[in-house]
Amino acid sequence: MPAHRVAATVEPADLGSYQQAARLMLLHGVVNETYPRAKALALVLQWGDELAKDFRDLFGYSLQTSARHARLLRRLDTFDASQAFLTVKSKKPFDRRRLAYLCLILACLHRSRVEINLADLVKLLAPSANTIEHLGFDATAPGHKDAVVDVVDWLVDRGALRISDGSMEDWARDPDRGDALFDIDHDTCAALFRPNKPLQHLVSAAGLLDTPTISTGRDPRRRLAAQRARRLLIEYPVVYFGDTDTETAIALRQPTLAEDIERLTGLPIERRAEGIMLVDTTGHFTDKRFPGRGGAVNRTAGLMLAKIADLREDPDRASSLQYLLPADPGGEHADLLSRIDMALPQAGTLEALAYDPHADTGQQADEADPDATEHEGQTGLPFVEHGTLEQMITELYEEFGPSSFTNKWQADPGGLLAEAIALLADLRLVHIVPGGVLVRPAAGRYRNITAVLPRPALDGQFALDFPTEETSR
């Protein structure tokens, strides 16, 4: 039997433990003595050497470990708009104010000693925030204190801060009387913010992306294409061949890719004519669990897929569906990058050390194999108009009753529809376009999703289920 390339020195009896450690690092990025749970760090450190080798060989990622934390340093090929920091309690994405406060508070903690109280932390934050146009900090301004609480709560959840006295809620209610004292874990604070290049050296956010030097010949290109393919499979819910260049699509179809990822994670690969996905049979290797007993948004998203499937399978209505080509992924990424760069502060750039990624991109384009830059052939996707989606959500409210959608959404079907469609887009099940959505191929695997109506003794909300158990990353 040939030797395995992944987990090469791991005994069969220990493979499950190794795979659990790999999933922990890939999901959380930072693991310490308390985050994401007790004993997680001990498990990761047990397999630190093996994980470091496999992460490096498969993805080009770096695993850094110490006695108090482990940090996985990823290298990105593209930015992903679906990735967001979430507040601990409400699970809402951080807005720009919270992201800015997070960076400034980490800088304040770096200049502090072993402990700090919240009032003093805010005194350090305010002058820095007030030098930034349209940001600022004012304890009397709506939302400013809430943003600080969300950021500090996020840092507490990850073990960067540990509350030893007082209460953040007391401070939020009355900063003059309430306060909280925190112990600072400087190792974790440093691990949370580790850009792969100094930000003062960047003239574009594209400088944060991985731009490996390509030597001549086809073999190096194939190795890089295989690395891109593995990164796509591990980082995204589903990968469509039509979204990738030709060489990456070829790599995604190789049997060795599936074998390596399955051995690393312990999870199966599902392959179809249109693409490939890693299926989360554990229910824990995901930042967006779907489908299941999530909130109203999760359940509504599942029922919208069922409605869309009914539409496509109805001969009378399906014949009127339009089929449209999705936009070029490269063009959409360029648009995302330009929007990020609009907020890039030019004043802090060290021009003598500035790194211009566009120069490297141009040089690589000259050297590139023209066949490698072509994308797989794309086929048209069913287009569902926004008016049809609104009709579907209205039917769900009539079928289940407004109270089934929780107090937040029972009078706001339009808002719930927008959130449900955004979730489906993040999961790559639909693609949002002007006037509606394009239904992507992976949505078909949820066509048999059903609503499980609650018994009176339950929580009063419907859940989702399949005729047979099926869980997707």
C-alpha cells in the first residue's frame, strides 16, 4: 500500500484525533487555552509538527505555535465578501465602526501592561478614533458605546481579555459609575492581528493577496494550480468549475486532491458535473451552519430553496424562466477590491517601501500560459425575479403564520427575505444580480428540504429537515 502524503506519520488509531485538530485550526484560525474551548489547544499542540507540515505542503499556510496559543496564517488568493467578524451575542457582522475600533483597541492593548480597566481603554481609544475622519468616539453619540462593548466582548470571547472585576453593561449604562477590569493576554492579542505584509507598505489591498513567483515550465504552474484548488475547497462552501481558470479546474478534478483533503479533515468530498464541495458530516466545521435549527433567517433560506425548486419543477412556470450567464468572477473581485481601496488611507503609506501588487500582476501576466487564464465554459443559470421571491415569502407567511418567524421578522417579510437571500449567496447557492437571483447548481441538493412543524410544547418556531439526514458545509 502506498504511503499517504497527508498525516504521513499518524497511526491509524490516532487519525481521528489528528483530523479533529486540523478542523479546529482551519475553522478558528487562533486557538488558545480558553478559545474555542478548554483542551482544544492541548489537542492542536499534540499534532503541531504534523499539522504545520501538512498545512504548508497542501495550502502554503503557516502554523505558529507556542505553549499558550496556536495561530494559522493563511495566504489568500482572493478576498471573500462573505467572511465577516460576528458579534458574540447577536451574531451580527461587524460594521466599519466596529472593525476600526477593533484595530485601534488592539493597538491600545499593545501599549498597555498586564491589565486595564474599560474607562482607561476608552480614554486611549478616543484620541486615536477622533483623528480619523467620519469615525471618532463620543460616549453620548448613538451606537459608539455599543460598538466598543461588541469589540471588547469579541476579544473576551477569544481569550485576548479576561474580565476580573466589574461589568461592561454597567459601563455602557453609566460610564461615570460603571467600569470593568480586564487582564490582558498579549500573546493572543498579537496572534489576532498578523497581516502578511506591513500595512504601511501597501498602496492597494491587493498587496495582502498571495502573489507567488512563478518559474518557467508547466510543472510549477500545475503545483500552484493544485494549491489554489485545495485552498478553494477548504475555504468555500462549494467550488464551481466554471468560476475557476482551466488549470485550477483540472486540479479540482484530480483524485489525489480529494484523497488529501479527506485524509486531512476526515470529511467526504462530493463531486458533481458542475463543481465540488467538502461535506460537513460533523455539523461543527462551518461558520454558517445550514440547514438546521438556526434562527429564522436560516430556516427561511431553506424554505426559499424549496419554493425555488418547486418553481423549476412546475412545467407551466418553468418554461417561462430565463437562463442567464453569471458575471465574470474576476470582474466582481476587481470591483470588491476597488471598493476596499477607496478607504485606504494614503497619508500613512511609506512610499520608499511601498509595494505595488499591480506591477507584479502585469509581469506575471506577460509570463502566463494563455491557456491557464481561460475559464471553464459557463452555462446559463435560472433567473428568479425579485417579484417572484417576494411572492414566495408572502406564501410562507400565509402558510406558517407571521409568529413562526420570531418577533423580529413577523412584521418585516421584506427584511427577512433580504437576509435569507444574502445567506444563500454567502453559501454560493444563489448569485445576486440586479432584479433577482441566479440559482446555482448546488441549490438542487436541497430541493427535498421540508418544514417540520412544531408541537405546542416546543419553541413555537419551525425547523428544517430532510427525508434523509444531509448536512453541508
